[in-house]
Amino acid sequence: MRTLLENIGEMITLQPLTSEQRGHSIKEEDLGRIHNAWLFCDNSTVAALGPMPVPADIRKFAGQVVDAKGALVLPGLVDAHTHTIFGGTRFDEFAQRLNGASYQEIAAKGGGIQASVKGTRQASDEELMKSAKRRLTRFLRRGVTTVEIKTGYGLAFKQELRLLKLIQVIRKNVRMEIVPTLLALHAVPADAKSAEAYVEEITKRLLPLVIENKLARYVDAFIESGYFSVEQAEPFIRAAEKGGLGVRVHADEFSNSGGAAAAAKWKAASADHLQHASKEGIQAMALSGTVAILLPGTSLYTGIPFTDARPFLEAKCAVAIASDFNPGSSFCENLAQLASLGALHCHLTSWQAIAAVTYVPALSLGLGDRKGALEIGFDADFAVYRMASLEEWLATMGQRLPSEVWLKGEKLHSY
Ligand SMILES: [Zn+2]
């Protein structure tokens, strides 16, 4: 179907970033803001766009014409850090935190990741897929069209493999773009002999299967004291790189554990959290092109500090914001809300904030040639909001759902 959207009040394209696939040094001009715009989609991709009026030769090719009636159009949001597949709930932990317990105290009592591991292992395949799909629908309703999903609540060879296979089935059943990441190194399993023994098993038994069957595009590891050290994770990361997988890292959330520097050394696509990243680590990340992914939802939820984006921006490091959607420390599929809060608390400008939830995370997921921006040849993923401007979108803190969400040129939801 060839679709023409006309009378768009304001459209943010982020076009200027796409030709050089740039995620850093973002300026206001990089918004590619068009007032009174039109957008022409040829089946699943953007074929042309510009300011009104619509040229006659474009209009004559349109199979359907949609009057946007002055609405705001933004590229589909891209969430580059989620833990969307898990069993069980941890709502009791929220209440415990209100009573003063810290994330670490809850984890020490068998809560936290280990609680979700238990819930996930006990859940059937059907339960896991059903709940993950429900969550994906909630993401989509909030304008998110690309979602990275990590494993990490299996924490055993068979269980991690099962999660990857379930994600593969989900990928085939939804039109949203799903990027699978093997986060087998999420925590040291309570039943493991040692961290080293577990890493060895995952590296030697699981990784070859994952590579051979293309079950993941990325691997991830939680580098933190009490989780995995850089040295413990290194054999896994190196083997994954050798097999053609990209690298993401949970880095420097609770302490400076050398995660940012290691991510740069491993030429990781992203290092995430980063509250305690060192100056040297930040500079190394900028040089290696590693995207800094900030997760303000976790700070809101657990009361840990927000990551200050400014040292990263000054170092010319690309900065993204993701939800870190997970059952215990950020139960929030509302990436738009986190863009507003992230802008406020992590110190981003409006243009850095919208790029941080669209084009920059797309780049970090290796999708910088077709996602996260409205540009010719890109997938026609976008959301329509009954708002006047990007500024209104940011200031209303993700409370207003888009009136329409379009995925690959097809309208999936209208409300
Ligand atoms: Zn995470």
C-alpha cells in the first residue's frame, strides 16, 4: 500500500544524523524538524517527505491519503535495553523498598534477580511468551516500535537457551523489530559451583549453539562487584565477538568496576547504567564509538542516583535512554516518560532527549540504516500524537498515548 500522510503539524525526522550515522554532538538542527509536513510511504518504507504542499506527482501515486489534521509525528521509539521476558512478579519488593530496604538488601534475602530466575524457571513456555507479548503490546501502544530483549532470568545452560528460543518465536509473531541479546552473565546463579565454572559452561556449551542458530545478535554481562568482574566475563565476551556477535555491558551502576573502560576495550555497541563510570572510561567509550545508555527508570524505582549525561556529551560520546524494563527495578514500558524524566534528571536538551530514544539507540542496535529516524529508505515506523510540538510531547511526560502507531507503513493501532 502506498500511503500519503498530509497536514502533519510538526514532524521530527532526525534526517541530518542518518547520512553520517552519527549519534554524538547532536545539535538542534539535527532534529530535522518540518512544520506542515507530508510523509509518503511505499509499502513498508519511507519513500519521500517534505513541507506542504504535496507535489502533484507524489499525490497521484498515493493509494490512500490520511489527513493528520495538524498532529505531531515522531519516529517510532527504540528501546535498546529491556528484560521483557520473565516469569513471576516482584511487586512485594516495591513495597519493601517503600519500607526502607535497598536493592542490595532485597537481593541478599533471595529477592532481586534470583527471585525472577525462580519465577522464570517455574513458568511454562506459553506463560512466558504470553506475558512477554502483552508487555510488547504495551510498549507499542506507547509509540515504541523496536525493542531489544535480553535473556538473563534463566541463568543456566538449558534455561538461557529456552529463553532465546522463545524470543525467536516471539520475533516471528510480532511485526515490531525485536533484537535478542544473550545476557547469560546477568548474575552468578545461586546453584553454580563458581562464577568461573558458570562462565566456562556458558562460553563452551551455549555460545556455539547461539552463534550457529543465530539466536542472538548481542551478548551482555553485568560487570559489578558481587556479579562478574571484567576478568571473569572476558572469555565469554571474546568468544562471542569471535563468533560475530555484538557486545553490550551493564557497567558501573553501583560502583566504578571498570565496566565503561572494559566496554570500550571490547568495542561494545553500548555500555549501560554508568552512574560511576570513570573519566577515562567515558573518554575511551567516546573513542571506541560505544553508546552510553542511561536508564533513569532504575534510578526512579530504586532511589539510586541518576547518571549525569554531561560528561558523556562533553566527551562526544553518543547518549541514549532506555527503559531497562524489568520486574524488579524498572517496571515501566513508557519510554516517552523516561525520555522526559531522563532529560530533566540526566541533563539532556530536548533534541538530545528525542534522539536518545530514537536514532541513537537504533545506532547502538546496528539499525542506524533503517530505524529511529524518518528518512527515505528507512522503515516507515512512526507515531502520531494529538499535540502541537516536540516540546509538548516532552513536557507532558509520556502521559498521553499516541493516537496512531504505524509499523513498516501499516497502521497497527489507533485510539
Ligand atoms: Zn538491565
